Amino acid sequence: MLKENLAAVEQRIAEACARAGRSRDEVTLIAVSKTKPVEMLSEVYDAGTRDFGENKPQEIRDKYPQLPEDIRWHMIGHLQRNKIKYIIDKVCMIHSVDSLRLAQAIDEAAEKLGIVMPVLVEVNVAGEESKDGIRPEETEDFVRKISVLPHIHVEGLMTIAPYTENPEENRPYFRNLSKLCVDIREKNIDNVSMYSLSMGMTGDYEIAIEEGATMVRVGTGIFGERFYPRAEADGRV
Ligand SMILES: *Cc1c(COP(=O)(O)O)cnc(C)c1O
């Protein structure tokens, strides 16, 4: 069943790329596997997926040793500084940098390992009280501040758009984030590349692709609904 879900998502990504005149290989599908057991991740891996996203550091720490080494793990959720140690040697990118202190702590942890960690800056596109992220108008300044840290590399922007029944409502937010990314790119800030745009989830990834997403994060559309209480009872979260 997961294989069919994945194929359906792939099909819709290809169609969105075609509508936007983009090549399919400009967009990376990240399978968001939070709360799901490793058996389900294995199934999706066997169907060809190599990029997986998790929003809890402990979950990456626990799943990582149970799955193939060529998986690219993406940290997509809120990250506390004291949890960086669980993931710094396991993830290919941290999508959720939203404070100078967090960026500094990632930089320090990366330095200890002798690596440079690719990061995205999380932007709160709709100014929602409940969401993390930098305000759009403060993003360039924030990017400049963290760009001096030598063990992180700022590669772009990420957003979690508002929940909505009608994904068209999120189009302006995606368009604005794309524009912000280009505007910052054109400033040619040292140690900043701004070619990655992580936006779009199950409800709105096709719109996000039409507006320039280079990474979409799809959970429910591949793995089905998440049942948090059950998962907790199973000791999975
Ligand atoms: C859970 C999650 C997703 C995936 O959400 P779906 O609606 O299930 O596709 C994407 N991004 C982040 C940051 C998430 O926490």
C-alpha cells in the first residue's frame, strides 16, 4: 500500500513540475516518517526513497542504526540545543534554524566533528503566533548574522505554511518565500547559497512546486494518518 501511495505522490509531483515548466529532478521528495515504525520506512526505502524527514531528534537517533546507511536524514522539526548531539553526525541537513543561539550551537557541534552542516532558515511566512520561525522582513538580517559561522552553510529557506482546506490559499506565502530566497541570493552573502526552498506538505505540495519548492515534505500522503496516542502506547515516540 505504501508503494502505491508513493507512486501517486510521485505522479502528482511530476505533473506539478510539468505545469510549472520545471524538470522533475529540481524537486526532492522528503518522506516524513515521524511516529512511523522502521518497517514502514523500510518499505518506502525499498520503493526507492532515500530522503526521510523527522521532527524529533530522538526519533532520528533511534531509527538511524536500524536502517540502511545511504538514507539522507533531514531534521525538519523544532530543535533544542541540548538535542543537537543526537543528530549532528546523522543528518544531511537541518531545515529548522530559527535563532542565533541554535545556529551557534549547531556550528559548535559541527566543528567538533570537523564537518560543515547545511542548514535552512525557518521563516514564519504568515506571522502565525503558534509557529516558530523568523519573520520575513527580518530574514535577510538573520541570514547575514549566522553566515559568519564557519561550520554551518546556509543553503536556503524553509516554511510550514498555515493549515488550510484550500491549498490555493497558501500560494501567496509560497510565492513570497521564493521571492525572498531570490532577493537574498542576489545579495551574494559569503557562505550563503540560497538555492534550496523547503516548502509544501501533503495538503499543498503541488502548489509549492508550482511556486518554486526544491524540497517537499510529505508525511500523511505516503505513510497515512498519524495516530499519536497509539504510537505513544507502542513506545514509538
Ligand atoms: C509532519 C511534518 C510534515 C509532513 O506533514 P504531512 O501533512 O503529514 O505531509 C512536513 N513538515 C514538517 C516540519 C512536519 O513536522
